[in-house]
Amino acid sequence: KIPELTALGPGDNEAENVPLLLERLTPVLERCAASHEIIFVDDGSRDGTMEAVRDAHARDRRVDAISFSRNFGKEVAIAAGLDHARGRGVVIMDADLQHPPEAIAVMVE
């Protein structure tokens, strides 16, 4: 089934932020979209970012990831995420919580 909305989060060394982002992002997506997926693009992290995403995926199959072997930059990460996204619409937000996930509901309206 094609998700209604994809949340795309490029990031680098965001292991600590992955659970925090999902804690805030998931309820917002559940309220404003009939179905969703969350894609992290790990831009060559050297911390536990991918482990955090794998743990999240084990709990919620709507969470997925792309992992780069090295840092290619935000633009390349976004392009790869857009290629991977299946949603009818895509919201791009940095994995570092720079943008409040709660703003997505306003954008979807």
C-alpha cells in the first residue's frame, strides 16, 4: 500500500535524536495522515545513528533508512531519500529536531 505521507529526515551523527524525533513525529503523522512512512538518510554517521534507526524499525516497520558509507552532504541525502520515498506527499525535515515536527500538521492542512 502506498503511504499517504513520507517524512524524510536527512542527518549525520544523530543517534541521540532519532528516538526523540520519532517520539514527537510519529503521533503527528498518525493524526494528519491516513498512512505514513518515516525515512532517515544517514549521511555517513560515525555514531550509533543506524543502530538507533534499526531499533526503531524493529518496533515500527513504517520507519526505514538509507545509509551512506561517507558524508555526501545534505542535498545528496535529500535526493536519495526522495528517490526512496513512496508517499503521495513528502515532508523533509532535518533529523536534528531543528524543525518542530508539530509544524507538519499545519503544512498538511
